[in-house]
Amino acid sequence: MVLNGCSTTTDNSPTGRAEAGHARSNRSHGTAMESSMQIEIRVGEERFTATVDDTPAGRDLLAQLPQAVHMRDHGGVEKTGRLQAPLSLDGRPAGADPSVGDLGYYAPGNDLVVYYGDQSYYNGIVILGTFDFQATPRLAELPGDITAHVTVRDS
């Protein structure tokens, strides 16, 4: 006889919450991470690190870096800015429900999106990866519009 079971644990540490949000984001777009890549986003003297999922959209993003992205603030929950070229939507669902700390792509506007507040499900959103858990509160403190210099992070 074989018994199957499930167990749940709760990790309320910042790292645990970030990892839980990352897992939810991966489920929402139905792709298992095979490997990941890191980018750095510099705004003035501030530097933020994000892990980009190894997906067609993630690889497209890395292929067009470095670039400066002029980002507008929207409703105190996200900053968005147009990328130089569209990202692949291969294998992506119609939309997603991003978590605080997610890096995303809004396909209809060809925008890179930084989520630092709660955004609900929206058609056209693709989750690209997640920020280091320390980045989210710092991103939330950046007032108004910004210019983000996005580069591939050296290992």
C-alpha cells in the first residue's frame, strides 16, 4: 500500500514570503523554472537585483539589454516603461496576478513592469521573475517617474 499526503508549513520571514510569492507567480503562468538569470536595475545611486525566469520572454529581455527604460508610476503599485522591442509570448497564458516584488511585462504596451504594491489579475501581464526581497520596500520609496538602467548582472 502506498500513502500519499500533503503537508503545509508557514514561513513568515521576508525570504519565505518572497519565495512563496515567486512560487505562486510561477504557477500563475504555468512554467517551471529550469534555470534563472539575474539583472540589475539602477535608478540613480540605488541598485536592485532581480532574478529572471528562463523562459522565452525572459531570454528576449536579456537579449535586448543593456537599455535605459523611462518608467512612469501607476497608482502607487507599479512602475512601467516601454522596452525597445516586444518580448516573446510563447507558452504564456492570457494574463497573470503578479505578487509584490515581481518583475513583469505588460504585452499590450510593450512595457517592463516593476510591482511594488498589490496588483490584481490583468490580461496581458507576463511574470518575468522576482526582485531580491530587500528591493521591494526600496522601490516603493522611489517617488514618481524614474529612469531605470537595466543590465545583465555579472555573476
